[in-house]
Amino acid sequence: MRTKILVIDDEEDVCEILKFNLEKDGYQVDCAYSAEEALDMDNLESYSLFMVDIMMGQLSGFDFASRVRNVTATEDTPILFCSALSDEDCVVKGLNIGADDYVTKPFNIGEVLARVRAILRRSGAAQKRSASDIIEEQSIYESDVVFKGLRIDRNDKECYLDNELVTLTRTEFDIMLFFLTHRNRIYSREEIIKNVWGDDVVVSGRTIDTNITRLRKKLGEYGKYIVTRQGFGYGFKEKD
């Protein structure tokens, strides 16, 4: 079964371009021409990725993202914003809502496809696995990663702080897991991007900064262990 993607944009030309190129890349693509039309669909949970414009009709792309993030069936579905709004505040707002990535129009279709592949690879939605692969995967148990009262459950993909669940986005979780398994060293933004996103996707340094800031806030007193070395990057230091 092909991976399903929903494109949400009020410009039909944009929808047609994305649909044509995504289908050429092997995906099954549907289009909605407003956030309202998308939210009225009965099968939103069947999609592996939402590609969303921001400036649309009565409800914006931000509104759509906020609503699907508050529904259990779609709270983990990756979101890629594709918008003409390129100012930093809009990008940061999109990431804060929980989007996995943000590209600006006019976009390079090759870059968009690379970002889509990277998001789906990270989410696991694009993997074609046989029943035997799934059984084998389920039999593999990964031990928790622990630092004092901070615990990462690699099997259920959850983070706990003093046994209380901390809600992290997929990107925040991946960054936190990388830090906890690679402690006491400073990594450049480029190294973090390579290890968390992969080699074939372009991610801005601002995306890293925004996710680090959110992580520190969510980790409370443990946020101090995520350190910044001006001009070099970030790392997780085991210090009191």
C-alpha cells in the first residue's frame, strides 16, 4: 500500500504541482482546498503526512495544525508547512505548534521532496515492511535511557521526568534521545541535523535553536544540562 499524503492549499495550481510530483515519487496524494474541507474529511487518520499552506480562508494552516494536534487519531501525524510567509516569527510559530518542518514559497520541488522523504523516514510511515519484519521488530526490546530523574522510553517513544510524562514532539524526542545517548560533547548544528534529520534534507539552524529552547522549558530543572557553546553548538553535559 502506498504512503498517503494530504495536500491542503487554496491554490489549485500549487496542489496540482505537488500532487503530480509526489505521485511521481510513489505516494498516494489527495488534495483539500481549505482547512475546513480537510477537517471535514472522515479519514484524516489514514494519512502519513499533512502538507499545509498557512494563509487560507476562514481557518488558517495554523488553525488546522492546532486542531489535528488535539485529536488522538492525528496528534502524531507529521506536518510540513508550505507557505509564502517567510518571516522568522511565522516559522517559529509553525514549529511551536508542532510542525515537523517548514518550507517557503516559491519552493524548489526537489527540496520539498527531500524534506518529505526525511519526515516520512523519521516517522517510519514510508517503510515497506513485511509481516515477518514487523514480528522481528516487535521482539526487539530497547532499554530505557536514564539520567537521574530523566528517562527516555525508546520502545513507547515517551519521555518521563521524575516519573511524570513529558509531552514532546517527534523532533524534540529525537533530539533528546540523541543528546542522552551522546553525552558530554558539544555538537554543531550541522552534526545535530545529520544525526536527527539525515543527510538528504535541508534544515535551518533556527529550527535547531527553536527545538532546543522548547526542550529546555519542558525539562524544567533538567533543562540546564542542555548547554550552549556560543559559536560551536549544543550538547548534554552531566553536571550538577
